[in-house]
Amino acid sequence: MSESSGLQIDWAGLAPLVIVFVAAFAGLLVEAAVPKARRLPVQVALAVAALASAFVAVVVNADKNGAVFSIGGTGLGSVVIDGPGLFLQGTIAALAIVAVLLLAERRTVRGGDFVAEAAVVADSAADIEQRREDGATEIFPLTLFAVGGMMMFVTSGDLLTMFVALEMLSLPLYLLCGLAKRRRLISQEAALKYFLLGAFASAFYVYGMAMLYGFAGTVDLAGINQAGVSSGQPRMFLYIGVAMIAVALLFKAAAVPFHMWTPDVYTGAPTPVTALMAACVKVAAFGGLLRVFNVGLASSAWDWHLILTIIAVATMIGGAIFAVTQRNIKRLLAYSSIANAGYLLIGVIALGDAVGQTMFYLAAYGFTVIAAFAVVSLVRDGDEEATHLARWAGLGKNSPGTAVVFTILMLALAGLPFTSGFTAKFSLFAAAVQADELGLVIVGVVSSAILAFPYLRVVVLLWLSEPAPGAPTVNLPSPMAGTVVAAGVAATLVLGVAPGFLLEIVDQASTFLNT
Amino acid sequence: MDEISYAPAEGLLSFTWALIALPALGAAVLLLAGRRADKWGHWLGVTTIGAAFALALGLFGSLAGLENKSAHLDLFTILSVGGTEIEASFLFDPLSAVFCLLITGVGFLIHVYAVGYMAHDAGRRKFFAYFNLFAAAMLVLVLGGNYFMTFVGWEGVGLASYLLIAFWQLKPAAATAGKKAFLTNRVADVGFLLAMFTMLGTLGTVDFAEVFNGAASLSAGTSLAIGLLLLAAACGKSGQWPFQTWLPDAMEGPTPVSALIHAATMVTAGVYLIARSNVIFSLNPDVQTAVVVVGALTLLFGAVVGCAKDDIKRVLAWSTVSQIGYMFLAVGLGGAAFALGIIHLLAHGFFKAGLFLGSGSVMHAMNDQTDIRRFGGLWRTMPLTYATFAAGWLAIIGLFPFSGYFSKDPIIAAAFAREGWQGWVVGGAALLGAALTAFYMTRLFVLTFHGPKRWTEDVHPHESPAIMTGPLVLLGLGSLAAGGLMASPVTEWLVPVFGEHHEPHGHLTHMQVTIATTAAVVLGAGLAWLLFRGGTDEVPRAAAWPVRLARADLGGEAVNRGLFERPGRLAASASVAVDGRVVDGAVNGLSAAIGGSSRRLLTLQTGFVRSYALSILSGAVIVVAALMVVVTQ
């Protein structure tokens, strides 16, 4: 290709992103063109088909290693296709399919969890009126935009593209958080908080990017890494830049002390959106962290090692200790997601030695947590979700099937053998030990021992307590939510018993381009 | 030290996996078949474990014919982490062989007994499913070919034990005891995990042969760390000090569970772990001393508390704690004593299972009462239970020529043989423990079966049905003879695992120890006989402080409460307070807003986002500051 000097585009490599974004725009057209009654099936089919084709496109791209855009044979850093990028794109697409099915659930509660018209003042007469209507279907294109942003986030090779992707994944999410049909004020409050704090974090990102540009003269990650060795600029720029970028990314990853939004937003957002955030956004955020630190900042590892270690320890311990006293199942899962961010940070700190295991952990955790939130959305007091744990007492008596499923998920989160939680933790910690991070692993094991307590308390509550009077009912899921739960539990068990195949895949896909 | 290698499995031995598959299949069928299996489910449970026993015998026979005395079976790769492959592998060697025979043999008898014991329980099918599940997990534990597989079984038996302790889940005491057992075990399991990670970090493997061969190259600090971490795990599973409190509470489960899991098999897993890791423990004298101290301390601790308890199952539970203390002492002493610990473990498996099943038979007769103060004179009404319990009693106190004499005396002798003042201390402790054992077991025996009847009014004791007494008789015979029959063949059988050792010569000759022990036992038993042959008060009387202390588990619970529960509660309430003010405030503020005070909501809301933002900002400042600190260093 050296003879041509124009811009060349590897369309096949770009296909996953293109498919998702085109489908998102098509979804907007569907809103305008298709009659209301038929919009839901069309939107769901469109979203699932787009995500599935994106997944196929990712698989087709396997083994590809290079830049998507290049000029005269020289790759541009903006979007790069490499092992980790493809694996994470595939994981996000697969998890997003499951999440979309959960968004589409309409049987457990009539009309679904989403408000029909978000602009109506909460609790006004019009709002009470619209509670009987079906939820808005704009959520599907919004989700596709967010998912497209995530898939771009994990394949961005320079800070500027990464910033665009960050905003693209965040903005639809802020909106989705505020669309709950019930308890709308809490939902809107969550959306606003997430938006304000997210904007705050984005400002850090831009500032950090400016600093790094000042230091390296480029926003390309590989170039920054190079400059870490050879740049003549004052290193102060590098340090401030690293710190600011790290703050923004750790905010999305929900690491202590940038985690404060997590419990409020997880609780306030509609449960399917919470599931999307806990699974897909987690993957994207850590995908970004892995790439920035492995590709862009590996040469300055010695400088940031201490502070990232401190943050990882604070996150693991803080998340676990706060989780112990939670009485609300969504809050419990929120703090557990914070603690899990701590374990994943070990994988980031261990750099190249643990990339594969971190990605395995992300996939395993994503499926488990998405199924857990799906079950949460099934257990209801009337129309509202019964999120207070006291209401879950004795669920095993009345709904043994649901209780068995939730027990499996809790045991997986607690990290018992034969579940994906165990294999993921074990392989991640083992890889970290080999990268000489034994201290962090000790903290991780202790933290997960603490964290096992609240999970097991839920299990005990399910099986060994008497049902509360007027116990909540478990609504029978439609095939949509049923598939979500089944897929999550199946992945949890398969990755627990026979994780070999996926470990092999992540092992092969664990090398970033330009490292 | 010779290179350790295991021969690949051939012939019948390549079916070692079936040993685990049989009970696992039973458990799966019983759990999945649901109520349809209620009628025949228990027989399926008995059959699978019986078949496993037959297979274990066959495997044992094939192993005896091998020259290398080991069979290693790789099934598939479970995990591959950074160049380290962890295989699903099994190891059938003399050590795992004797454990398999104990688990399936005694397990089979207890399964049969449970058919009768649980006859009137609505959850009998579920009980047998869990029971089979336990057997499968325990077999994974002892057959695992690397630490990872052992850990899988280790967690599996923990789960099964939790399910079975809390089997009568509607009893709050049972549910609490189940939780306590699980949590204590999880804490100790941290030790196991960290030990594995340390091995991975230093040796890059968790495979038995590779770890043992590489152990000599470890630094003293590393081998000390691995040894202590494994010891912590072993103490948790085996109810040794300082993790002893869960074991007596575990008696809330059905009696066959107490017999199989909390006496004969699972609680001895700690001894197995140390014996299996004998190469690591022998490397470092400090670790060995730690094991000896734990063993000596626990054997006295359990015996003292056992003297003061009035609940028939709890006395037996504390006696289990104490007897496992003897086994820890033995494996801690190392050398020739490794085999002694295993022999005591096997003998104990028989007589303690017999004693527990006997106590179950007594409870059956006495309307599920457990207070020995309200028993007495039962020998006339339940002759078979009486005779078998007597066999167990003679075996545990260790009079010549019964089981305990052959298994416990050599441990006491080995303790005296330890060098220097330590020999006198641990030997003395072991000797004192023998006297105390004789005292509390005789007290238990006399108060239950002899003396005047002190029954409550509504009981009509009767002998148990044949399906329960049959296993009792077999276990009784085993209690009487096992020790004498096993002592020297088992030592020889285990040579490939522990190596050849000469009996050490210490402060006292074997004859002197035997005389001293026999005197101690006769003294303890005689004293108990004199004190309790005329019965006892029907309720405990006020007593002097030593008895009060012993009744209170020597302060074990108080320590738990003071050291863990109270700070735990403080930490919990502190975080609740933080959560209440900072986090719940948002929700509370919102409900206030719905009530109409929107102004307050506004201030609250902006306040909170601001405080969140402040947290992010301070975090950013810390990140920058920490970077600067690192850089300017």
C-alpha cells in the first residue's frame, strides 16, 4: 500500500463500530417512522441484530493487529485493532445483547421499567396518568450509542479519540439513568448527580490530556510512552497529566475515592440500566485503563505504581467494608462492584503479565452481575422492586427456582469454586503474584473474604429465614428476562467448571499493539 | 532427599475418578429427581457409597501390587495462568488410599445407620443428597493431585458441612451454628489461598510432586510462611485452637452428620493437609514447633472443657477437638510420628463414629434429649448400644489391649522423645490429656448407662432398630481391634509417603511411658467412677471458678466476643452512621422533598453532589501529591 499516499481505511476492522452506530441512527428513524404499537419489537430486533453482527464482525477480525486508519502505510493511532481491543469489543457486544433483552422486559411489570415521556413533571397528574402507558422505546438507540462509545473507547489509540468515545458512552447513560417510571425523583436525581460528577471528571481528563500533549507533543498513546523515555520537557507535565487522566478513568471505573456516585446512581437508575452500567461500562472503563497504562504509561510505571497501589487497596477494602452493612440489594451490588474494581486494578497495576486474566475477570463478572440485576428486577412488591433485603427473607420457600438462581450468583460473587467468580479471582491473583504483586494479592484475598460475608448473608436470608408477612412476589419473567438470567447463570457455571477455552482465548489476545 | 515422582495410573487405577463420580452422581440424581425419589432415594445414597467402598478396596489391592506405590491421573487442564498449568489431577498413593477406605467404609456404615435414624424426617432424601455430596467432596480433597484440587474439595466439604449443620434450618441454633462454621472456615481458608499464591509466586506451581521437589530451594522465610499459612487453614478445618469454637456448635446437625463429618472424616482434613505436606513441614523446625504447640494446647483445652459439659454430643465434640489435638501433635513432631498421627486418625475414625452413633441411639431412646444429667441406668434397656458404646469408651481412653492404647501411647512416647525441655512439656501435656480423657469419658459413660435413673417423666427408652444397631456393632468391633491390627502394617504401608524413620530415643523408655499412661488413665477413670457411680445432680450446681471457666468453653466464646464481635459491631455501627448521614441522607432528603420542603431538598442535593465532587477533587490532589512524593524521592 506504500504507493498510495491518501487515507486508507480498514473497513473490516471498523465494521463493529460502524454497524452499531448505523443501527443507532436507524433506531432514531424507527421512532419517527414506525407506529407506536410496533416499535418495541422492531427496536429490539434491530438492536440485537446489530450487536450480534458486531460480535460476528469482531470474530472475523480476530488475529488482526494494526491501525484502522493509515496514511501512506503509516498507521494513525486513533482507532487500533489488537487482541485486547477485539476481545473487549466482543465482550461488550455480548454483554450488551443480554442487557438489551433486559431493557425490553415488559411482563414482570406492565409497560416496563421506563417512563413514557420523560419530560412530564414527576408525580404530577399527567405523570400518574402516563404510568399506565408503555415505556419509551428511545432507550434502544440510546443504548446502542452508549455501547458504540464503549466499543470505541477500548480501541482508541490516542487520548483525543478516547475522549470522544468517553463522552459518547457517557451522555446516553446520563439520560438513561433518569428514565425510571417509578420513584422518578430518585431516578432523576441519580441522572443529575451522574451527569454533574461525570462532567467534572471529564474536565480532569481534558486537562490531563493537555498536560500530556505539552509533555509529549502528541496525544498518541504510543508516542506518549516514547516521550516518557526521551522527552526533553519538564517531567512535571507528565506527572500532572498522568494524575488527571487517571482520576477521570478511575471515576468511570468507580475506584475509591472517586466512587461516591456509584451507590446513588446504581440505586436510582432503572435496574436494566444499572445492569448495563455494572457489566458493560465496567468492561469499557477497565479496557481504557488497561490500554492507557499498558500502551501509554508503561515507561513511567515506576512513577505511578505507588499511588495506583494505594487506590487499589483503598478500593478493595473500602468497597468490602461498606458492603457489609448494606440492607438494600442494589446498594450491596453497587459496593460489591466497587470492591471488584479494586481487584481489577491489581490487574492494571500488574501490566502486561495480567492483561489476559483481567479481561477474563471482566467477562466473568459482567455475566454474573447482569444476571443478578435481572433477578433483582423480578422480585417485586406490587409494581415496585423489593430492593430492601428484609423483604427477600424466606424467598426459598415461596420461589425456590429464583432463590436457587440467586444463590448461585451470590456464591459466584463470593468466589466459591465451580463458579466463574472463583476461576476469575484465582487466575487474576495468580497472574498478579507472578508479577510480584503479592502484597496486593494478600489484600485482595482478605477483602474478598470480608465481601463473602454480605453475599452469604443474602443466601442465609433466602433459605433459612421465615418469609416476611406479605412477602414480595416473584413475577414470572418473559422469555426476554428469562434469557438474561439463563445466559448469566450458564456463563457463571461454564466459566467456573470449564474455563479453559476462554482462558486460552484471553491468553492469545493479551498483547496490545505498540507495547 | 530423593526426587519425588508419581507413576501414571494404569489398569483399574485409571478409574480412580469413579470413586468420586459415584457419590457425586448419587447426589445429583437425588437433588434433581425431587420428590419422586423420596421413596427410594436413601437406598440410592447407600448404594453409591457402598459401591465406592468396594471400588476403594479394589484400588487398594491394585496399589499394594505396585512397586512405586503411587498412581497419578491427569484428566484435563483447568486453568492456565501465565505459563503455569493447573491440571484436574488425582493422586492415589498410600496416604490417600487409607483415607479413601476410611471415608467410604465408615461413611457406608453411617449411611446405613442414617436410613434408620432419619426414617421419620421429611427431608430424608435431601439429607442423603447432601451426605453423598459431602462424600464426593471429601474424596476430591484426599485424592487431589495438587493443592488446587485439594482446595476444591476443601471448599466443597465446607459447603456440605454448612448445609448439613443447618439441616434443621428452622431451629435458629442450627442456622446460627451453620453460619458460624462456614464463616470460621472461610477465614481460615484465606490461609490456604495465600499459601497457594505463595507457592505460585515462588515455585510457579501447586502440583504436589513439583512443590515437594522444589521445596528445598525455598528460603527459610518462604517455607515458614507457607507452613504457617497451611497450618492456619488446617486449624480452621480441624477445629484446632484458635478456631475451635465452631466444632462443638456444629453438633446442632443430625447425629449421623456429627459422626461422619465432625468426628470421623472432615475435621481430620487438617491432619491430612499437614501429613500430605510433610516435606514442607519437615523443612522448617519453627513451623513444626508451631504445629506441636497448637496440638498440645488444643488437646488439653478440649479435654478440660469436655470434663465440664453435660450435653452428650458436646462432650464428644470437645473430645474430638482434643483427640485431633493429639494428631496435630503427632504430625508436628514429624519423622516417625507422621505415621502415628495417621494411625490415631484412623482408629479415632472408628471409635468416635461409634460413640457418636451410640449417642444418637441414646437420643433416639430418650426423646432427643442430650443432657447426661437426666440419663442413667440405660444399660439394662439398650444392651447393644451399651456394649458398643463401652467398646468405644475403652478404645478412646486407651487401655491395653484396646485401640487407643496402640494409637495414642506411641504419640505420648514420641512427645516425650522431643529434645530438651520441650519434650518434658509436650509429653507432660499429652500425659495429662490422657488422664483427663479417661476422666471425662468415664463420667460420660457412667452417667449415661449406670447409676440411678434420673429420667424426665415422659421417656420410655427402648433399643434402636437393627438398621441402626448393625453399624454400631461393626464400628464397636472396629473400635476394639482397629488400633492393634493397624499399628505396624499401616506404618509400613505409609513408608513411601513419609520415608523410613527410626524410633527416636528420648527422656523416657517406651515401657516407662506405657506405665505412666496406664497409671494416668486408671487414675482418671477411677476418679470419675468414684465420683459419678451414684449419679449426679439433675441440674448443674454452683461451682468453683475452674469448673465455671470450663463450662464457658475456657473463655473461647468470650474471647470471640471481645476480640472480634465487639470491634466488628463498632466498625459496623460506625459505617452505618456514615452511611446514614452521608448516603441515606439523599434518600431521606428526597422523601422530605416529596413532603413539600423543596428548598431543603435543593440545599441537600447541591450539598451532596458538592461533597461528592469534593471527594473526587481531594482524591485528585492526593494522586498528584503522591506522584510528587515518589518522584522527589
